[in-house]
Amino acid sequence: MPLEMNREVFITCAVTGSGSTQDRSPHVPRSPKQIADSAIDAAKAGAAVVHCHVRDPETGTPARDLALYREVTDRIRDAEVDVVLNLTAGMGGDIVFGSSEAPFPTAEGTDMIGATERVTHVAECLPEICTLDCGTMNFAEADYVMTNTPGMLVAMGTMMTELGVKPEIEAFDTGHLWYAKQLVKEGVLDSPALVQLCMGVPWGAPDDLNTFMAMVNNVPHDWTFSAFGLGRSQMPYVAASVLAGGNVRVGLEDNLMLDKGVLATNAQLVERAAGIIENLGARVIGPEEVRTKLGLTKRAPSA
């Protein structure tokens, strides 16, 4: 499709993620209060959307505890600042194999559950957006495979659509976009869809511009897309995505550094991204404009 710069840009802040970053920076939030507070600070800095995982409050390791999701959701919804809530649904699809000669039984770290359980917190908390990782992929950590079979994606996508929660398609490679378009064609996902282009995650799409443009050119013209790069590529991909017609994602899930040797907060990363967007001549839009653009329904705080 022809390139046209996006002049109405929303920022997503990926607040904490599920990587082993909790001991690499004191700014990576662990407890529900810390995660919610960091998300609220990011919203105050200009993020229209906050993308949240949860962690064990004591160890900081990734978690799937429904009570943790409920607390994070309630704290964000009870805050004075408005923001669109995006919860991960990527947990529970991890297989860590044994040795190359004896892959079974699977090794410690395997966390593979059914589709309904993977979406339980989404059904409970009803965020405006939740993620849908649209493919299976090798990750760089040991023999770890992120597993999302076609049957699993149909089941999860159907549940999300029926719940009225908009899936954010996570595309780690061009084949993931190919299958996402099939899910829309089959009516599993509504159109126009929302997609996040995930660049530089080993071993998915590398974060070079040729690959990025191949990804962009595979996004249907009426879909909304956003993109991110990891580490030092985070801010360059803010500019690249805006220039290619997309929106942006920053945050501690993808990058811990503000400058060389300087650890970042989520709010600082959002502020840096907003400056880049505005210096390109675009405008950072807020949560209400995002809801209108994507057809989202804001949920009230729980009683």
C-alpha cells in the first residue's frame, strides 16, 4: 500500500511484560499497585493505551493470577486519569522442551493451558483491548516455543469477539499477519482489525527496515497498526512507524534504557516518544479519540 505519514498517533505503553527484567531495573513494576501506578504515570505522560501483564509481587516473575489482574484493572479504572486498558492474553502458551535427543517430558518453565483458561482474566476484567499472539514461534530462551495453534487461536479469538473485547493481533512475522487475515475472513475476528508489529524479537521478524516495510505492506489498508522495536531500536521505531502510517508502542516491557547508562521509567519513555511524534509534525491523540477510532467501549470500575 502507498505510504502516508500518520498525523493522529496514539501511544501504547507496555508497562512490565513477562520477560526476566525484574532484577535489571528498579523501575520495572512488580506488585499490582506498582504496575497500576506506573501505568497511570504513563497515561499522564501521554499514553492513550496501557498494555499490562502481572507479576508475582514478591519475586517479580511473570504470573497469571486472576486476583492480580483484577487488582491492576480496578486500580487503573479508579484513577483520575483516563486511559484505554489492554491486557495480555499471551500467557499460558509456553513449552520448554528437554534435550534435542529427549524433548519429552517437557522441562521446567512449561506453562501450557487451554484456550478458556488463557482468556479467563479477560472475561473477568473485560478490558477494552487484549492481545492475541497470531502464531507459534521459537524464542531465544533455551528450547522455548511460544505456542498458538490454529485451533487455539480460533477458540481464543471467538471468545474475545463474543466478550466485546477488541483483540490486538500481535504479529511477530509475516506469516502471523497472513493467518490473522484468515481469522478475519472466517469471521473469527471483526474487521477492521488492530495489529501490533513486533520487530526484533528473536526469532521472529528482524528489526531492519526492509522487513518492517514487508510487514507494513501486508497490513490491510483499513486496519489500524502499531509497531515497536526492542532496546535501542525502540525510539527509532517510533519515528519509523509514524512515517509508515502507524502508531507506536514504548515501555519497559521492550526497553529499559532512556539513554546509554540511564535507566528509564515508563513515563519517561512515553514523554520521549511523544516528543519524537510531535517533532515529526504529528499529534498525539488521547484515549477518547482512540475509543472512537477503534470502536471501543469503556468499562466502568467494578463495584
